Amino acid sequence: MKEFKRRYNEILSKPRSTEEFESGQIKRDLNELKEHFTSSGEIWHNSPFDDDTYFPYSSDKSYQSTLPQHMLGLYTENYMDPETGKIREGAIPPVNALKVLGKDFIPKIMSHQGLIPHTSDSNYQYEEAVNMPFSGKDEYDPETGYHGGTVTGNYATGANIIDLDRAIAGTPSASRGGAGVVGIRGLSPADKLQIRPPSGNFHEMVNEALIQNRIPPERLVPIRHPKTHKLMHHDDITNARNLSNVVPQQLSFKELPIPFMPEQFAGMYDEDGFPMINGKKLDETTKNKLILEEDYNPKRQFNARYNELYTQTTPPSWGSVFENLQNLNTDELNDIRYRLGSNEREGGF
């Protein structure tokens, strides 16, 4: 079993070319591994997340998920070591990013591979047009220019309603079971990460991260309804804190531990989007009075597109743009320069 897990993770963590992604090489490698262990007498049991027989276990074992994979609000106090900036061993970091994807994919990533960087030609074409493009594959040729590139990674946004509401669910569709949301724990420069503020993406105007390493299932939390425990559509989540929360059928959503405001506004607005006075939250009676008498609706009145602090900053827990650029290699930096139309030489932007 240990050997299977080692080889399984080795396959998923191996750097892949564009051709390998597009040809389904990862799936073939995993199927070969499965066939090898099946022929050796291993017993394959179903995962509790879906009905796909994927993991080999002895007859007295089964796939065991953990509480952090189910409890969105669970995390360890002082989870980060202030000296190293890394997560303490054994600590549970909070969810600080959200990934929008098709609901049908969620059981698979939770019981199998986690989030694996994927390629998309449409993403590459999109990135060419934005103010602050993300780097893709390292196929940049300084003499002939960029050839047939794609953007490889997973797009994520901040763990709040403002960012989630602005994120465009491009890939997931109704035919795939609708768009769901998965929380990501402890996203930071320790991951291979590129980030940009809303001003760097004038189409969506949303905080965004491109994650270029694998995020294992242990760091993922599917967003479920707090009462029914069913996977929630991303529209349901953003509507949950619309603070028409005075409407009875929406009261159950108040237990959803996703704040309204981005990290940048901590201490300025509360988790429902109401301004804090002298660092204190307004009481529920005052909030309801503001809604009813003054037609105060945080989602409508907080216009993120024209808020300078929001448009120019990214979640502090992700690290700075410069800090993450330092994790890129020369080819990736050249790729960004190319798409920016920059004539800068290596070593500067």
C-alpha cells in the first residue's frame, strides 16, 4: 500500500508537457498503476465520495476522510510560524481561497488526485489581453517569440463573497452538474503561486491566483449547505449573504462561514458587509433597521469595481505579487514579459 501511494503521488506530481495533458497521459499512467496492483491481488474498494473504484485497500481498510475536509470553519489558532512564514507542523490552516469548478468533478478530486494544474488554450488567449498576465508553459523562444503556449494551473479567488460573486465560472456548465465551490486551506507563497489584484484583470475585476502546483485533498473543503450538507452552487453561496437575510428561507445560510468582505477589509467591515464603528460590529437590530429603513444592501452599496483599496490589493495571506514572482523561473518571467509586450531584459520588469 505504501508503494502504491508513493507511485501514485509520483505520477501526479511529475512535471507534464502540454502534449501529455492534452493526450490524457496522466490517466493512462494511473490506469497502468491500477492494473498492476489489481493483478498483484489487491482489493479495490469504493470511495465514500463517489462510486468510482480507484484506490486499492486490503479488505479491512477503507478510504478515510478527515474533519478539515468537511468543516469549513475549522482551523488551528496561530497556525503559522511567524519566523519562517510557513504553516506549523500538524496545524490546520484556515480556508483563504475558493476554486469554482463543476460539481461532478468535486467527488473525484476529493477522493483521488486533488487539484492538478491543467492546461487551456482559451486561458492563454485570455491572458494575453489582461493588464497583468499570468505565466504559462516555459516554451518562450527569445528569438522567434512564444509558440503554441497554454496557461497551466488552477484559477482561484479569495475566500469571501465579494470575490466569489465577481469570479466568472467559465468552464463548469449545467451539463456537468452545475458549478460548485471548493475551499483551499493555507494558500501562500509556499505554493507555486501567481497572484494579481482586480486592476490586473479588467474583465472580471476580481482578486485572482494561478496555482501551478498540486493541492492535495487534505487541503480542500467542498462548500456544502450547513443544513442539508449538499454541495452548493456558487450562485447559492453568493446569494446567501445578500442580506436580504431578513427573509426567513435564507436564515440557515447565516451559518455559512464565508465572510462577505475580502481580507483587506478586516476590521473595517464585518463578515456581513456592514461597517464597524470603533472596531465594534453593529448589532442585528441596527443592521435590520438599516436594511429596512435606509435600503442598505452591502452587496449593492459596496461597489468593488470602483473601490481603490480593493482594486489595487490582493489577500494578505497570499503574500505579495513580488514575493510570488520570485518563485518563477527565467522562462516563466520571460513569458510574462512577452505577453506584456515588454522589451525589458532579464532581471527586471
